[in-house]
Amino acid sequence: QVQLVESGGALVQPGGSLRLSCVASGTIFSFNAMGWYRQAPGKERELVATVTTSGSTNYADSVKGRFTISRDNPKNTVYLQMNSLKPEDTAVYYCNSNGYSGNYWGQGTQVTVSS
């Protein structure tokens, strides 16, 4: 069974940085596209960034130039480096795996940007 475990969420001041991690198990990680999504209170879940099996990346316009997604296949881990954080980045961030074994979500990690 595929499991995704996120970590790294925290309370941070505007302008600060965080790095989220997501460790996958129960799947051949390198065969899966990976992504980060977020959901703010009262809003729908939205795409933040994705990385394909070949390393191609895609970002939401709202995070371009501030966030970077990357993957480490030997460690079965995908990262989201978030810089220049804004209050509107406050949300629960979810890791997603999409590949031969299906589509899976992690439990989420809370990111709060506030002074």
C-alpha cells in the first residue's frame, strides 16, 4: 500500500522560508509523478507544483519564482522549498503521488504565515 508522509510545516513570519518533505513508501517512487497541493480554510484544494518522472516541473502562477519542487529518487522523497512566504500561502499542504499504482495523498502538513 502506498503511503505518503509529509513534514516540515510550521508557523513562519512573512518573508521567511520553509522546506516541506514528503517520503513515499509502498511504490516504485521513480515511476510516479509527484506534486504538492494546498487547501486554505474555506477554499478548494489547489495545485502548487508538480514534478514528472523525468524531472520536468510545473508551478502555479502564484508561487512561481518563490517555490521550488524537487525529488530525490534514491530517498523516495519530494521536497518543496518555499521562499518569500506570504500570508496568503497559509494552508494545509498535501503531497500527491500519481503513477502506475494509482493516485494517492498524504495527510497534510500545516503552513501558517503570520507575524
